[in-house]
Amino acid sequence: MTTNSVSLHRVIKASPEKVFRAFSDSTAYSSWLPPYGFICTVQHMEFKEGGKYHMTFINFSTGNGHSFGGTFLEIKRNEFIKYTDTFDDPGLPGKITTTIWLNEVSCGTELKVVQEGIPAAIPPEMCYLGWQESLEKLIKLVEPEIPDA
């Protein structure tokens, strides 16, 4: 079975703590992770090492969705997240592993994402485009500093 991988790199003008929170909070995560044109529902998210999650991306145009879930393999607060994804659809076999590095830099956070084991049925360039859109949404979530009062 052939699989694909993608790698992304961004510098974000927000602290590693704030960027990490966007990954660890299920409401925040569901707001930025799906690419444009999709919404996300999180059925379960236990953000801890060994914790499980399950979510659905829904195509807003068609209403069709695809569900997936996995396990958080390794978490180092504000620095590192590694987790697996497995699609519920048997036509998308295999296990995807996503690794995220957060590194504090002078202007915020250096973010690196590597996703490996993407099923051959998913063109890597489409996955890469989806991640680019997701990271644009992540930046729009974490960069603004909005006071409460």
C-alpha cells in the first residue's frame, strides 16, 4: 500500500502557549482544523497521552461527511504533539501519523507539521492545500490580542 506525506512550516505571531491551546481545546480545534468549505464536529477528544478522539469533517456544499479518529501518542505541553488518524471509511485504509513541533522564537512560535501515512487515495497536493488553509485559520484565531473589557 502506497502512502504519502506532507510537511509544513510557519512562524506565527503568538506564544507557544496560545498555539498549543488551539490544538488542545476541542472547540478551538474544530474551528480552525477543517479546510475552507468544511465544518467539523468533535464527538470525543481526550487530549492526553494515550487519549482518544473522534471527529467528522462535513462538506458544507453537499452535507456529506467523513469521520476519523485516533490516539494522542505523545504530548509535551507548549512544545510537541504527536497523534494518529484512522478514517472510518474502509476505502481510506491505514494509519496517518501527525507530528507537530512548537518552538518559541523572538516574534512568537515556529510551527512545524509533518503528516505521514496519508492514504494513496488522497492526493498529497490536496492534503497540503487543506493544511495550508487550516493553518491560515489557525493564525487568524491565535494572532489577535483581544482584551476582555
